Amino acid sequence: MNRPEHIRRFEQALSSENPSQELSRLAITLRDEGVSQVELYDLFEHSQIATPGDDPRYDTIVDTMELICGGPWANGHGLFQTELTEAQINEHRKKA
């Protein structure tokens, strides 16, 4: 479940002058504050789904999601030690 505070911070980062940099910073900050990998992915996915594909910020959201997922998607720059799996994402969705 996305916390209202996290959504607010996400929206601020997305509407900043440099959303790519700010979304990346936000993801790192939330991770460091103890937000789990799957919760962080869920926050970004919620906005990714709501953002039209032709919006220039769409790619920024997806690029940050790749860093959250880790594994080959992150090209060695993942934010977490392990790759987030589809099974973990689906399990999280069931609980939400």
C-alpha cells in the first residue's frame, strides 16, 4: 500500500525541474528510510500506470523502476542487493 506521504514526495519529484535526478534520489532516500524493494516498486508502478506513454516523464519513471528491480534491467546499478521477481510483485499485489 502506498503511503500518502510517499505519493506526495513522488509527485514533487516528478514535477521538479529534473524529474530523472529527483526520482532517483527519492528512490534511494525511501530505500534508506526502510521502504522495501517491492513497496518502492509499487509506488513507482502506480504512477507508471497512470502516466501516458507519450508523456516525457514516463521513461524517467520506468528507468527508475529498473533500478528498483535490479538484475539485468539495472545494468549493475540496482538499488537493492537482489533482483525483484515477478512472483514477489504478484504476492505483494495479493496482500494489497
